[in-house]
Amino acid sequence: MRPMAELPVVDESRCTGCGDCVAVCPVECLGMWGAVPWLPRPSECVSCGVCVVVCPPQAIRLEDQD
């Protein structure tokens, strides 16, 4: 079992749907669900935080997940 990890969480009220986070994800575990990014493969996320850094409206944060 994978230990607790920090995974990206999107604040949909701040997200503009630009897709920058999806474009820069080094393991391609982020995708777009309509106009909002989501994490269809959380087990592949390496918690690098690149999505957080590139998000123009700062709508993504890393949060501990079980």
C-alpha cells in the first residue's frame, strides 16, 4: 500500500480551466473534466507540485490524502 501522499486538489471556484497544470504534469496523471482539471490516476502522482506552481489563479494546492 502506498504511504500517505500529497495530491493536487483543485478549487473549482478559482480555476479558469486554462489547462496549464495538465500540460506540465511530468507523469501525465492530470486530465481535464470539462473545464476543470482532475486526477484520474492518483496512484501515478509523484507529488512534485509543478501543477501548483504553474496555476495562474493559484487554484491548486497539495493536500495530504489517505
